[in-house]
Amino acid sequence: MGLPVTRRGFLGGLAGAAALPAFAAKPAPFGALPSQRQLLWHQLETTAFLHFTVNTFTDKEWGYGDEDPNLFQPLRFDADAIIDALVTANMHGVILTCKHHDGFCLWPTKTTERSVKSSSWRNGQGDVVRDIAAAARRRNMKFGVYLSPWDRNNAAYGTPAYIDIYRKQLTELLTGYGPIFEVWHDGANGGDGYYGGARERRMIDKRTYYDWPNTWELVRKLQPEAVIFSDVGPDVRWVGNERGIAGDPCWATYDPVGENGGPASPGDVRAKDSPMGTKHGSHWLPAECDVSIRPGWFWHPEESARVKTPQHLINLYYQSVGRGATFLLNVPPNRDGLIDEPDKASLKAYGEYVRRTFEKPVAQAAARQLTKSEIAIDVPHGAAFNVIRIREDIRMGQRVEAVAVESYEAGTWKPLAAATSIGPRRLIRLDKAATATKVRLRVTQTAAPPVLAEFALFREA
């Protein structure tokens, strides 16, 4: 499952987190364990999606595949400005739709003429992938790629020859643009399209056509630190909806099953199981919650008045990150090649909330307490708090099944909150601020002796 990360590496992205416990005798790991690449991915918490292609200019969500490449004309495209907008939202990674279902490639691929090199934009010398990847590196943001397996333009789609083309495209992306943190695959598995002028409907056997195991082996060879996302992983699972909301509980372990009860594969999974995962499942396969800041995934002018508010984004943060998943927020660039002002304003306010709320805890447990089933912490001056953060040391597996939080008031411990799964992270947001001189966490149900990484209290900004 990979080498364990260092203590510093595991906590590097979590401001204010308690140090991991030092064990007198190292506890035995329990159940499925995360790989090193998964541990690093868990640190990110919030990442961005950029849906951007000819659809941006045709006002479509799914291009047909026959669009003129010259339609792609983002005349003010500024990769640094795009990344800067994402940084204000406290995002730590960005995934670009390098090719959507219409087959238009945002880099000058050698595999097809349907790419930026066939557009007059920047005299055919443009490369959106190069520019976004470079801008992300400049801001210490990780870069990932989405490459649609369905291609409504390619004449070879539906034949074995297309799989070779797809892997050549993937190889270009994984060898020409620096380190990749995530490779994203969806379940779009054929239908009507242009197909080199054939204008027909082509369906494939989604369970076998793409030969995913060999494609994933290619990813492992070219970018061994990249996590691979799909309905069924193998590193990160889809949460089962496009609303950005994880189940409660949301287990980091998962044993996916196909729609009809057989083996699962990308595009063939019993999605109703995905939000919650599998309690003590055999695979460490955490959830990623994807949602768009707008009603659509691509930019549409009429949707500028329907951008999700900062409060909506904050709620989604608690319903995704707060349940142990990662929050993948799509922020589509407009036809100028920039992020719209309403989107930028919402991102900025949301990011400020997250930073201010979690930059300094009101109180937190000492590292020596984190291997106990009951942890009591003093609250300096009885300060008010309304957010509780609990994390397990997931290097040892996901062990805790239920916890209770209690406050000490007038000489009595009183119930304050409760939760089930903890795993990478559990955020409990109280309906109103609480005050107490002491707060106690009790592990009420666990499959193995608990090993926590944090128990801390915060006050919303």
C-alpha cells in the first residue's frame, strides 16, 4: 500500500492541527490502509475543477464533436488570474478538462488535428494545459488532468484503435506538464456523435472496452504519485452525486458493486452505495465530492446571477470535507478566459471564512491524550466555540465508529454533540455557540483501540 508518510508530511496542509501521538508501543494497523499518494491527497481538503473548451463558446454542456476549432477564442486568457482566484478560496489543487466529450484538446496533441493548434487563437501556438500547469506551480497548487474516455469526434471511437489513441493522449499529458496529483475519469460511455463525419450512435461495453487496468498501470508508471479517480477508484471514488455532498456516515473504505450486483467498473457501479462507502471495507477508497459553483459545468452567460453564495459553499464544505471527503468545486472560465466577477467574489468570501475559522483553535487536546478513549480538554476562560474537529491517525486505518462530545457545566457533563465515522476528518458544526470550562470527547464505539490525530474546538469567523 505504499510507504508511510512522515509526521510532518501528513500534517503539512492542516493549519493548527495537533501533533500526532508518540506511541510507547506502536499500535497494530487496522483494516484497509491508505497509500502514500492517498495520504497526500487527503491533506488537500478542497480542490478546483476547470471546465473549459469549445462548449464555453457554443453555450453547450456536451459538444457534439463537429465544432470548428476556431470557435475557441479566449482572447484575454490569463492562467495566473484564474489560479489566483482559486487560491483565494483556499484550494490546494486544480484539475483541468484537457479534453471533454467533444474531443477538442486544450494542448497541441500529436494524436489529432482537433486541438488548440488548429485554432487561430494565439496563431495556433496556444497551450492551455501548459499555462494552467505552470500557473499552478507558481502558486504552489497541485495540477491534475481530466481526459474524457468518450470522444464524439474521433473516427476510431468504438474500435480497439481508439484505446491506443487515448493512451497516447494520456501519455502526452502525464509526461509533458510536470507532476500530476490526480487523473480524473468519468463514466461517459458512448452515444451519438460526429465520429469523423459518421454522425451515428456508437455504444461500447463499458465493462471491457476501455481496458482500464492497463490504462491505470500506465498512469502508475508515468505518474506514480498521482491518485486515480473514477466511480470505483482505484484511489479515489465518486461520491455518487454532483451536489458536493458526502453521506453521513462517509467511510473512507469501500467495496464497490456493479449496478446488477456483479463486479464494478467505471460507469458500472451501484451509485447508491457511494455516498457512505463500506464500513470497514477491504479497500481504502475515499470519496471526492464534485459540484459546480454554477448550475452548469461550463460557463453560460445566463447563469452569472445564479452563482452559489459564500454561505452555500461553506455549507458544502461541512457536508464534504467535514464528513471526511474532499470538496472538488468546479469554477468554469468565461469566454474571455477568466473567472467571472460573481464567482471570484463568492470564492474569496468563502476562502476567508475557512482561513479565519480554522487558523487558531479555541482549545485542543495534547498529543499524549490522543490514544485514549476519553479525552477532556480545558477551554481557556470558558471561551465560546461552535465547531469541533476530530481526526483519526488514518495511517493506522479507520477505527472509530461513534463518538460523543460533552460539555462541563455547573459541575455536570452534558451532551453536546455526537458523530459516527471520523476517518480523515470530522467537523461538527453546532447550531449555536457553546461555552464551557471543559469539553470531553468519548469514543463510544470502535473496532480497534482508537488512535486520534486531533480533537480541537474552533469559533466560526
